[in-house]
Amino acid sequence: MTSREMSLKQRLAQPEILIAPGAYDSLIARLVEISGFEAVYMSGAGVSYSTFGAPDVGITTATQMIERLEAMADSTSLPIIADADTGYGNAINVRQTVKKYERVGAAAIQIEDQNFPKRCGHLSGKELVPVEEMVGKIKAAVDARISDEFLIIARTDARAVHGLGAAIEFGQMYIEAGADVLFVESPTSEDELQAVADAFPNAPLMANMVEGGKTPLVSAPDLQGMGYSLVIFPNSVTRHFVHTGLAFLQSLREHGTTAPQLDNMVDFRDLNDMLGIEQFRELERAYLPPKEETMTS
């Protein structure tokens, strides 16, 4: 069985770490798949950036995330690891969120222990719900899923609020509650990343690489060596797009033409070929009536 034929659960059981680039829409998800990756991460921050032009401060709704997830699931065959912020309410709300995420095509759901409205894990000012409440959310998520192949990822933001020791303590409680994968957000050094891995030698661990965030950038092989099973790069593509997009727009404003930027662009024909225009043409030939030729005098 190849890695592409495995479920996400089976893939995370393999010794090689899984790299999941982030995406906020179907186009980026397709690019992730075309580039040869084995999974994609649907970023809540990315959806906030792309929907509202706003930072990740808890303004996206469950409905917006589910609609985006469904569109992404229709566009890629990759397993989607889907951010669900706080689960959008209490444990009862989490049950509904899990059911909907699983139904529209996610392979895993990520739920965090922040209070609503949440903030990006690399922003200051976070508040947590009581640990007992988060334990109840995880239990509700586990009970609500239909398939055991649908994974529950528990994220704790306790490192920034209470310190690393509390984050490890909370993480242990979340694993005991039934979480399949543990995500300790925002370790501030490689030593802290290693301490988390050492505390959970038998649990699949997820690391989060945020350029300019609180956690140092560590390569996937090095994270694998520490003991991590999964690493996400949730908005790396987004930050690259913003950087190159601003340069492109400044050039267009200066020159009044895109000609100086053609070597940095995928042209119209290549983009359509990349996204499978010929497959749509084959469907048209199979299902649509032939077009009549227009008579000319």
C-alpha cells in the first residue's frame, strides 16, 4: 500500500513525519496535491485572512468553515486536517461540529482549549476554558464521530497562558479523554519542543511552524527525530502569496502592464491545464449535445 492509499490514521502510524501545508481554499489545496504532498491543512487563520482580510481573532463561524471545507474536499483527494477553533461552543456544539466536518469530507478535526472568541496561538491575550470543559469536548467529539478513522486532534494553548508544565499536564488529560493526536501550541524553543515529545513518547504529536511566530522554525526531519508525527505549515503559502502579490501589484502600478512579471507568472493556458481543463472538455463531449455549426452567408 502506498502512502496515498493509506488513511490519515494509517499514515501517522508510519515512522516518517507527515508534512501538511496549509490552505484556505480549493485552489491552494489543488496546488498542495499537485506538488506531491500527502495531506493538506485547512487553516482557520487562512480562512479569516481570505474571507475578511482580518487576523485570526475568532470571527469566522462554523458555517463558513464547513462551506470552505466542503469545497476543498471536492477539489482534492488528499486527506484534509481541518481547524475547528474552539469547536464553536460547548461540548454539545462540538458534537454537531464533528458530525458536519466528518460528513463533508475532513479526515481530522482540530479543537483547542481557548475561550471564545479565540486568538491565533501566536498572538497574545489568549484565555482558556477550564481543563475539565475541554476534556468534555474531547469526549463529545470522540463519541460523535462515525468512523474511528476520523481523527480528533486536541490543541492546548496552555504554554502561553500557564507555562510548559501545565501544557504537558493538560495534554496528558486530553490524550486520556480520547484525543488521537496532541498539539501543544507555541513552544518557544527547540528544547521545549523536545520536552513535549519526551513527555508523550507513545502519542502522535503535531508541530506548528509559523514564520515569525513564537516557535522556532525546525525542519521536518529534525522534528521527526524529536518524536513528532505531523507538522503543519498553516499559512506559509499565504505569506508567500502576500509577499509576491505586493511586488507584482507595485510593478503593475509602476509600469501599467504585467509584461515585466510574465516570467513570475503561470499563464492562462498553463493554469487551466494544471487544473484539468481537458477533463472538463471530455465530460462536455460525453454528456452535452453537439453544438450546431452556425450558418454564414
